[in-house]
Amino acid sequence: MTLRFGTDVSTAETQYGTVLLDQRTGDYWELNPTGALVVRTLMDDGDEAAAVTALVAQFAIDRDRAERDVTALVSDLRNAGLLS
């Protein structure tokens, strides 16, 4: 699944991760480096499996944990109405 944010969502890379701003509400989310990697992988036409593989390769976490984290982040973004 390619991740696409709504037109009212701005993203900015920082030295600490990624910041998402919902311009409709003024709410923002700060993603840590692992969250930023997941979002970047999904936005670059990767799927959730590719995001899991990227997490396992770059950070010292096991595959089960990475799968739970990716699923939770995508669910949170969807529930917040940030995805188009």
C-alpha cells in the first residue's frame, strides 16, 4: 500500500524524525526515526512488508515487533484522518 497523505497534511523532515501537520485542525504529530522510516518507505511506493524489512535492517528490533509497530502507526494515521 502506497501511503498518501491528504492535501491538508504537510510533512517536514527534521534531525529527529518527521513532523506531520494537519492544516485543518492545527494538530501535529512528531514521528521518531523509526516512524519516519516507516512513513518514508510507504510514501516511496513501498508496502507494509517493505517497511517492516526496513525497520529490522536499520534498527535492532525483531520482525514481530516491527510488524506490530508498522500496523499500529498506519492505523493511527488512518484513524487521525491524515491519509487520503
